[in-house]
Amino acid sequence: MATATEAMDKLVALHVIADAEPFRNMVRFRNFIVHQYEEIEPEILFSLATKRLDDFRLFRDQIDRWNADQ
């Protein structure tokens, strides 16, 4: 089984997404939340949820574009 970051690299290799780096950061933060949730500062979580939504939209749009081409 591949890790989430390895899966992102595979998506790049398959030309589903253009660049894995923004999504690797999402995966890292997800791992931090899951494993160290008691250390999360609410301000950081709020900032990411309100200012980094474009990363999610970018991922969605790249997946949608790839699906449309299939």
C-alpha cells in the first residue's frame, strides 16, 4: 500500500495532477492532525481552513479535468 505522498507522486506520473508539492503539504498537515491533534493551535487550523481552500479547489479541478479527458 502506498503512502498518501506516494499516491500524489503517482498522480503526477499519470498526469492527473501537475505538481504534488501543494498536496504533500496537505497530507503532512492531515497526518499531524490525526496523530497530534492535542497540539493543534485553533488559530492555525482556522487560518488554513479559511485561507488555503484554494489548494483543495486546485486538487478538485485537476481531478475533474483529468476525468473529463478520459
